[in-house]
Amino acid sequence: MAKKSATISSGSMSDISFLLLTFFLLTSSMDTDTGIARKLPQMLPPDAPKPEIHDRNVFKVAINFRDELQVQGQLSDLSVLREQAKDFLANPSGDPKKSEIKFEEIPLLGSVPVSKGVVSLKSDRGTSYEMYIKVQNEITAAFRELRDELSEEKFGVKFADLTRDEQIEAIQDAIPLTISEAEPTNAVISTGGN
């Protein structure tokens, strides 16, 4: 007489596999919020006139397909971009080739210098994502440091440590985050090489 072989029910195995899969999906974190956090400006009505920006108020930054950086028409290095941006926006020397400064009366701050400067960032379609993010970080850090300096001068703490909405808005009004980005194109800058 033939001996019956022992079998394992495959229905139970699939139930256990499903339960394990569900457990791991529920307990693991899947953070997908990545990118650059930026608040977009309010949309202007279609009949609103375009804001006039003088060429002297535009801090031009470009990255080519070789990840080479050009600032104000000159080849530059990422290590000095933050200081270049801060110097252009704050224009402490009153240089006519840098951003215009206008004194404005801002609640909680009084009369403070406000830059009319805009950072214009252009990249090539071949620019690496890593270089693009590094440039974005340096530009944003320039604005953050300017805000920190003003916040420490007026309120005694860094901008990120402010707790009152009125103080935060006052600093943001004095140092607005003005970054203009163009759609990536080919051959943003030329360095003369192939």
C-alpha cells in the first residue's frame, strides 16, 4: 500500500504572506515629499502691468551642461556664490552696478533698506540635478543669512527662531525671497571649449 505524502496547505501560506506584506507596508515610512520648498507668489490678474525690473537689479546665475557656473557673465565657483549674492542684494557700498536699495517703513522694523534685486537662475537641459540643487541651496542660503542678520539686529534671534507672525512677516517684507527661474534651455553659457 502506498504511503500518503504530507502536504502543506498553500492557502495558509498566501494568507501569511499577505499579512506580512501588509504589516511592512503599514510600519515602514515612505517619505516622498522631496524637493525645494518654496512659496510661490500670488498670481497677478491678466490685465495687471508687468513689474518693471531694471537690468542692474538682476543677479544673473547660469549653469551649463558641464555644470560650470557663470555669475554676472563671468565664470565663477560655487564656493563664492553665496557671498556674491549677499553682496549684490545688500549692496552695502552703494555700487551702481548692484541692486538698487530703497528705504521703506516696515512695522516693527522702522525704516530699513529693501533691495530691489532679483536672482535670475538659468540652467541647461544637460545640467546635473546635483549641481542645480547645490546652486539653489547657495542662493537660498544667501537670503537666509541676510534675514538672520536683520532678525538678530532687530529682535536678537535668528530668523528661524522667530515665533511671532508679525516679526516673521516684517523680516520677509524687508528681505523678500526673489528668485526667478527660466525653463532649462540648451547652451546656456559658453566657455569656449568643446
